[in-house]
Amino acid sequence: MQLLEFVPILVFVIVYYFKGIFVATAVLMAAVAVQIGITVLAKKPVTKQLQVTFWLTLGFGSLTLLFQDRTFIQWKPTILNWLLAIALIGSQFVAGGNLLKRMLGAQLVLPDGVWRRLNVGWALGFFVAGALNLVVAYRFSEAFWVNYKLIGGFAITLFYIALTLAYLA
């Protein structure tokens, strides 16, 4: 199921190179809807992250198509990453809990201090990923941004997983 998360982005990139940003955006919107459908048919829970991704994709994708302005779809990854960062920080400092611990606590037994550092670390990572998306979107070509969306997003996630594993070791 984890691989399913990257399929809409992969489809977006492939369609972009054949049909351009606007058709790719429409296909991305459809792909995320299909992703939710597959998740439901597999009788798996639709995570909050996937729900937020779906609504952001529909919202920013619709604005992109309506105004024929790629800026909206380029901002979507940043908004998603920043919302994830806010959720992590909010869970720890506002709600008095720890979102990572709630999600992974059954698989990992760690001291509260480690959970706090991981939570803040991942929040920082999501914030940086969102900021980096804007740097790439505004400083590089549209084609470079599209490639970054696929390769860069995946690479950042792998880097943070490796960093987390190294920290836990």
C-alpha cells in the first residue's frame, strides 16, 4: 500500500511530458481519487494524510485548471508539507500529545524524550521540504520542478527515514 502513495505523482510526471501541466494536473486529481477508491476497496483505512492530500489536490488542481495558472498546483506540496509540520508540532505543544508516538507507538517502544525529538525533527523536515518545493518552483524551470516533485520528494522521504533510523540506532 505504501507504493500506492507515489503512483499519482508518477502518473502526473509521465502525463506532464506528453500533455503538459494542465492535463497532468487533471490526471493527478483523478489519480488521487482512484488512490482513495483502491484504499477503500482494499478495506484499508483512508488516513488523514491521504484525505488532506485528496482535498488539497482537488482544490489546488481545480484552481490551476480554472485560472490556467500552474502556481496553484506548485504550491500544493508546500501546503501539504506545512500542514503536516503544523499537525506534528500542534500535537506536541498544543494538544499535549505526540502524533508520531500515537501512530508508531505500538511498533516502537521509546522514551518520551526520544519521541519528542523525533516529532520535532519530522516537523522540521516537513517544513524544510515545503520551503524547498517553493525554491525549486520559483527558481527553476517547470520541467525541473516536475522532476523534483517525483525524485526530490521521494529522496527527501528516504533521507528522513535513514536519518531517523540512524538516530534510533
